[in-house]
Amino acid sequence: MEQAVAAADTAWMLAAFALVSIMVAGLALFYGGMVSVKNTLNMAMMVFGALAVVGVLWIIVGYSASFGNSLGGLGLLGDPLEYFGSSKLLDAPATPGLPPAIFSAFQLLFAALTVALIAGAVADRMKFGSWMTFAGIWALLVYFPVAHWVFAFDSKDGSVHGGWIANKLKAIDFAGGTAVHINAGIAGLALALVLGKRKVFPNSPRPHSIPLTMLGAGILFCGWFGFNGGSALSSGNPASVVVLNTLAASCAGICGWLVVEKFKEGHATSLGGASGLIAALVGITPACGAVSPVGALIVGAVCGVACCFAVSLKYRFGLDDSLDVVGIHLTGGIIGTLLIGLLADGSAPNAVAGLFYGGGLDQLWRQTVAVLAVLAYTFVVTLGIAKVMERFGGIRADAESEAMGLDLAVHSETAYVLDHVSMPAAKTEPADAVTAAEAMTSKAAVAVE
């Protein structure tokens, strides 16, 4: 029986890993559709580049630093040498249970996606080489330590010590409200401040392909069930509750955003619907194992409404958060994490009661401390990384490359190829045909731009 349960859990984790892996492509499409046509490929390359760099570092030292035995029992960082090179992960567990290799692969994607999210805040203006360097340094100095704080739990026999937020503070973060979304959101804020505004800000380029963004949002929606559900690390009831809560919040988030948009702008947009979906998914990520389905509806709706207001604040404060990483991921991550202190239901998988369920303020202050700790640490360290990189080599693309578009300037590619329009020779004189073709090509280029 024990072996059968272990096999079922492993099968679920393999499926969850596959679901999360498609989120890489989903994020590339989601971001790629929202930028101008001349930066589409660069945006996708920043996402895939983050996966490549972080993946290499994770295999070498990341898993060990995140999930190794805490150095000195302080809960600040795992022993970087305990699983150095990941060779120890080849061994099957001594007793039936989850193979450590699939757990490592699953968490590798969490690390890569967290770094990739930051790219949205600095779209259209960061050097690609500098981005790849930043991704590696940030993963080493920020993500791995914070992941240890939040995701590394003490072993049952007391032989392995985990992170301080998970074990000493006992704040709840089921799948990454602090370690993923707040972490990426506040890092995006710090990096955007150092990079400065785009030349065209606040007149940001229109999304060149909203259908591409909607497709990306749909893929992210699908993958998020593996992201949250897989964090249960089993195929039982907890994963099922998490999946239901994730779905409930998503529906409420779309409704919340569209209602605000209708009252503010007079119309509900497809981009707003996609943004509301992502805002709700961000908010429910930490809370999906702590709240009831009704609580999930509240979390999703609040995040959809609040994030819709939050994204417009960048114009008031002059912050060029290109693709609303701060407005959605930082705002939604904070709201979802704090609402656990109010809406946590003792009958949910986390088995903790919040203020509205008779638990008092105990869980709320724990959630608040976790949020403040990640905000402070990540902002300071990210700002330091960006400042040092700016001084030694620079991190912003030159004005000519920014104007030309990073697709062509950096990657020597374009996302789309427009064939010349040929005109019927019998109806037009040769000179007129050339003029007409040039006019048609010009109009097509303007439309795409």
C-alpha cells in the first residue's frame, strides 16, 4: 500500500512538472505579445535565457543552497556543498516516497520562472548580456536564500533544519507568494529604478499582438494548476483542494478586473481580462492551501480589483514598470499573503485559522513579518547588484539599439517577415505600380509597428 501511494505521488509530481514547464513558453508569449514588434524576440529570449542560466546554477549549487541543511541551524541558507553538483539526487529514497530528483526538477522551474518574471519590468531597454549576468547573480544572492527561508522545512526526525520563515516564524506560503511573486515584483522595482525610463515613457508602445498575450495567459493558466497543485507534493486531497481554489480565484479575478475597467475606462478589454487572470493566480498562490473555495473567490476578486488600480500608479510615480510586474506580481503577492491571516480556514489543508475564522491576529502578524522581510532583503540586495553592474560595464542598451529595437540590434532577427505587395501589371503603369507597392508596404510596416 505504501509503495502504491508513493508511486501515485510520483506520477502526479511528474505531471505537475510537465504543466509547470509549459509556463516558460506561456510567459514568453504573454510578455512577447505585450511589447512592440521590434522587441518580441528579445522578450522571449530573456525568459528562456533565465531558464538556462538558473537551471545550470540550480544543478550545481542552487538545490543545495535552497534545500540543504541550514548552515548553523539559523534558517538563512542551506549548505551549498551538501548536494553540490546534485549527484546525491540520483539515489532512490530509502523508504517509499517522492524521489528527490523530481522534487529538484520541479523546484528548478520555480527558480527559473521567478527570475524570468523580473524581465517584464525592464522590457525594451536592458542589455541581453547584462540580463543573463544579472539573472545568475540574483539567483545566487537572492532567490536561493529566500527559497530556503520559505520552502525548506525541518525534517520530522530533527536531523535537517530548514528556513526561518517556514519553521520558526511559521508563516504560510503554499506555492510562492513571498519567494516567487513578492520576490520578483520588488526586484523588478529596484532594477527598473536603476535602469530608468524608456525614451517613450509614459507613451508606452502598444502591445503588438494581444492574441499572442491571451494565448500566453491561457498557457500560464493551465500550467499554474501544476505550479500550485504540485506544491502539495502528493496526489491526495490537499492537491485537489488547491486546484479547486486556484480555479475559483481565477474566475473571480477576471470579473474583478473587468468590472473596474468598465467603470474606469468605459469598456472591458481582452488585455484586462488576461491581466485579471494573472493577478488572481498570483494572489491565490500563497493562499491556495489555506482558504476555502469562498475564501479563494474573495482573494481572486480583491487581487483583480486592487491590481487594476495598482498598474496605473506607475504613471503617477513615474516608474517605468514596462509590463506591470510591480503592479500585478508585487501587489498581488502581498495581498494574497496577507489575506491568509484573515481568511485562513482551519479545515483547509494548511489547518490554520485566520482572524475571520476564530484564529485571532496570530497568523496575520506572521504573514506580515514574512512579507516585510522579503521586501527589505530583496530590494536592498537587488539594488546593490544593479548599481554595481551599472558602474562596471553598464546594464542599459544604447539609445540607437533601443530605437532600432533589440530584436534586430541584439539578436539580428525579426519576429515577422512582411513580403512585398505585388500589384497587377495590366492595371497600373510600371512607375505607378512601384509607387503603389511602396505605399502599401509603408502602410503595412506602420500598422505592424
